[in-house]
Amino acid sequence: MADLSRLSLNTATTKAWTLAEAVDGAARAGLPAVGLWRDRVAEAGLENAARIVADAGLRVSSLCRGGFMTAADEAGKAAALDDNKAAIVEAATLGTRELVMVVGGLGAASAPGGPALPDGDRDLVAARQRVADRVADLAPFAAEHDVRIVLEPLHPIFAADRAVLSTMKQCLDLAEQFPAETVGVVVDTYHVWWDPDLREQIARAGAQGRIASYQVCDWLLPLATDALLSRGFMGDGYIDFPTITSWIAGTGYTGDVEVEIFNQQIWDAPGDETIATMAQRYDTLVRPYL
């Protein structure tokens, strides 16, 4: 039997499943944890979602997602704070400390994946400052609820519409203004595998105790029409999982390893088949190097 004691199913990987179906599938496969998305939690109801996970004997490795904090207008700022405070309460209720933040793109983005607004705000420097300001606003509330704000660097192709923070260094430069138990980072191989400073920044994050999650999936080519859906099972693309995982292990990180895949073909496949494949790839390409 493979050792799956640190493997977590992120519910984005089995998108067609409800929260209850994902929890049941993870438990059936012998996984100890699930990473939850807020849409599935909302469908199930917060208290019910917490009960479903607890009754299955699983832990919640993370909650995704908070963020989208780059609005420049007062109404947008207030809406972002309200939504992120709600997400913090949800994380605490679900029993996870780790709230993953996709921080938001430029004001010129009409929507994630949408065309640019002709008169939209394209000031990238200002957008990054607004992220820092909102994290400062939220940090005390997160600390009160024993929840950590987890900054996620996204690949630069998503800087316009999803996340103006693209590297581990950018996230750590912001995070280190706060206690490590209040603001951390997630290492998602899909987003950071290309970064020439990755080894150094993983070591930096580990030394500060800020690695809140390690997420794995592969980078596929050719890119899908929607680049967000170009993720795949470990081993199907270009990422060197043994090397990156060994860097993570070198920090002393002992937390869960989430598999988070956005891919229409995988979403269309039977969920049990998907979990079996991800577990096999984890056991071959990731677990031996932890």
C-alpha cells in the first residue's frame, strides 16, 4: 500500500463532484485530507460542510480562495474586506488555518479571463500596493480567528486578471511584514516552477516558517484556449517534481501536499479514476522526495 498520509485532494481537481462526493471519494481512496473551495462549501452550507469533513475523519488542508483585493474605489475596497473576512470565518469554522489568497489583477481586467477595459486602470505598482494595504487591514482579523492569510504567487501569464503577485519573492517581501503565523505563502508548482530564484525563496520561506501549503500539478503544452486549464497530472508535463519537492523537504515542511488540477478532460473523467491516478503519480514523483 502506498503511503498517502500527507496527500490531500483539492476539490478543484474533481470539479464535477459536490463537496460530499469529494470527501467520500477521498476517504474511500485512503486520503487523510481535502483542500476545499468556497463555492463547494457554499453549496453544502458552512456548518454542514464542516460536519461532512469531520464525520469522514478527514482534515481540511486549506480553503481557497480569498483575495481579489486590488480595487481602487471605496466600494470595491469595502466589498473585498467583507468577502475576505467572511472567508476567514469560513476557514476557522472548517478547522483549517490556511486561507489561500489569489490577490487579484489589474483594474483594467473586465473579469478573470476577460478582455481589457479600454479605460481601465493599468497601474501595476499601485495594484500591488493595494494588495499590501488590504493584507494589513485583514491581518488583525485573521489573527483573532487563528487563520493564516496565505499569499499565492501566480504565473505571470495571470498577472493582468488574477494575481499581480507573480513570484515567491514578491509574496515573501509582503508577508515578512507580519508574523509568520498570520501571513504565509503557498508553493504551487504550476505557478512557480519556472522561477530562477525558486530554491532560494523556498529556503527563505521555510526558514521563516511561512510555507502554509505545497500544491502539485504539472505544466502542459500546448496551452489550452483558457490557459488556466493547462494543468495536468504530475509527470504529464515539464515540471521537475523530485527536485522541487526535495527543496520543500529541506525546509522541514511536514504539512499536506495538495493536488490541484484545472483541466476539462480530467474534470470529465470519473472522480475515482482521477484520485487513483493522482495518488499513483504522487507516490512515484513526490512522496519519495519529501
